[in-house]
Amino acid sequence: MRNSRWTRSGLLGALALTCVTLSCSKKGTAKVEHKDFGKLPDGTPVELYTLANAKGMQAGIMTYGGAVVSLTAPDRNGKYADIVLGMENLQGYLAGVPYFGALIGRYGNRIGHAKFVLNGKSYLLPANDNGNTLHGGDKGFDKHVWTARETGGPALELTYVSRDGEEGFPGTLTAKVVYTLTNDNELKIEYTATTDQDTVVNLTNHSYFNLAGQGEGTVLDHQVMINAGRFTPVDKVLIPTGELRPVQGTPFDFTLTFCEVMPLSEKAVREAEQEHVVKAPVRARVVVPVQFVPNLIAALQDHMRVFSETYSNVGWSKGGPIH
């Protein structure tokens, strides 16, 4: 992949439990604002950028990990809620939260046995997850400060340069991520990476969503439709076995017509806290039955990763406990 370009767009994330109060957002001019958000222990400053469109939707993005720390969206009655999980301040993120809203790299998800072979050469990586490498290793892209540049739109471009050998990966890789908040209330994420030698790369965003808004119940009342006929079973350390298994008759069958979609709570009873990839072409839709914000819709070329988790050891997030 020497001197290559790699791009992916869309807002992908995992459903999670969250809690905050509904609030009204003022409509006005599309703009980008920023402020100090604290410093890392070594003194490196971190900034928080807020993208706002003319309709009043806002997205808060910090330079540490390029994380989405807040995302307001209107419900059908015009009330705005923060629908992503996050912490109130930088110290909360530094305490070791599970990738809330962060950009993931150099390689998202797991690399089995913490090693890979490329062009006949073996590369050893940090084994930070049950003998595997998770989300780029001990210090992935989520634990670095990205360089920010306002690009209008409102939009924000973030850049991080991963040097040759960082976390064991070959090649100096320059990653660029552009967040754009459209006037159609879409948050678009575009990923680009260039490298000076052959390497591996898999970038994504790790946001967790509660479409009812924080403080309006858990995601177990959400309804999900995923038009995918197969999924990838995993072994005991969550590495895909290589099988592409039909979803029919399994807890991963979300292909019902939309009016018959099974609530997540019933799925959770059958098989909780699992991580799998569903194969497609994929079009996914998630809604909240009552007082719902606009649907979270993801359209992908061939697959998406789906998981839900419960965190009891994180403490308090923005305005409430994490369940």
C-alpha cells in the first residue's frame, strides 16, 4: 500500500447506556467554535471544537483521540438531546474509559495473536487484549492529540502522523479525518490515510449512542433492523473463526420487516454483550419507539460491526451514571 490513499465515510458506533437531560438548542448560523479542554499530564494542551449547523444541531469534538464528546439532535417535537456517551472533562477520558467517541487506529478491532505477516515479514504488536492486539495496541490513535484545522462547512480536519514502528506497525502513516456537520443534521466522517511503505490500516470511530437522549432510559427499548443475511462467529477471545453463518434462527437475525423489529432487550436476554460482524450489503436502521430522535441510519458496502455493552466500573458521565 505504498503511497496509497484509503477512505471511508459514515458515522459508525455502538449502542450504549447513557444519561443526561434534554435541552433546547438555538438555531442560527453554521459555525465552528473552540476552547481549551485541559492538558495531558505532560502539559500537552487539548482543545474542544464545537460544530454547529443552522438548524441548531451541534457536535463537540476534542483533539485528544479526535473523540466525539457530544452530539445533539432534535426529536420529533424539536427538543434537543445529547445522544452520545462521554465524560464531562478531559480527566474523565484520561481515567481509562472504553474508547468513548474516539478515533481508532492504526488498526481497529482485534489482530489475532498480536502479530501479522506482510510481504513475508512478521510484525509483533502489543498484546493488550487476551493475547491479541485491540484498537492499535497500548497507545492507539485514541490516546494521541491530533492536529486540528477548521475547514468551514462547518467542518473540522484532524491529522495524526504515526511514525514507522509505532506500536509495532511498519511505515510512517499520515491519517486525516474530517468531521462535517451538514444542514440535513448529518454528522459525516471521512477517513484518509497515506503511507510511505506497505502497512495495514483500519480506521473507525468508536461512539456509543442512546437515541432517546441521556436520562431517557436505556437502549434496551431501541428497535433495530439490519438487512444482513450472515454474521461472523467468534472464538472465546473474540477473533472471527472464518465462518460466515446465516443469521436465520440466531440472536443476530435483525432482518425482520421494520414494524416487526425485536427490541434489543429481547435480544440481550438471548445473548448479551457479544461482538460480531454482520455481512451484507448492509443497511441498518435504529429507532426509539417513543419520543425518538431522527433514525440512526448506516449504509455500508458489505459489512458492519454490531455490539452492545454494559459498563458498571466507569462511574459518572455527562450529568449521570453509566449503567
